[in-house]
Amino acid sequence: MTARVVFLIRLHPGSERRFLEAYEAVRHDVADGVPGHVVDQLCQRDEGTDEWLITSEWARLDDFLAWERSDEHRTMVRPLRDCIAEATSLRFLVRAETRAGRAVAS
């Protein structure tokens, strides 16, 4: 079953540029080389604050959990984490999805 992982993030003041550079440095490596990764999105709160959201979709929750536990993950995301003052991680199983007017059962 497809999984969605959500990170709610607040950056250290003044670290936005470093955070964006760190995200840019890892996003293609994750997309091209981590088994089970489907897609991710980086979003900034519309009020221009230090609040961000990263969502990622995975073929299976176990794929994400294996990636999260790996040494490669810890090394790759360290520059991102250095910019983060506060973070909350949430994991969900996708039960239903609607695309372009049609429902897709999971």
C-alpha cells in the first residue's frame, strides 16, 4: 500500500538559503536512487515564514522506513537537519486517491 510521509518544519532564522541549497543537493539522488521513492514536494508556508512542509510518497511504508534507518540517509540529510529548529514527522497509508475527476482505490 502506498504511503505518504509528511515533515512539518520550522527553520532556524536566516537559514532558508542553506536549507534550499541542501534540499537541492539531495533531492535528485533520492528520486533516482532510493528504492520505493515515488515523489516528494517542498512547500513553504504562504506567509513567507520559516515554516516549511516536505511531503513524500513511497511505494510502501517499509521502503521509507528502510531508507530512514540507513546510514546513507543520515549522511545525506545532515545538511538539511542543521537548518531545522523544529520538526514533526507523520506517516500515513494512502487509502484512496482522486486524480483528474476519478477515484483510485488503494
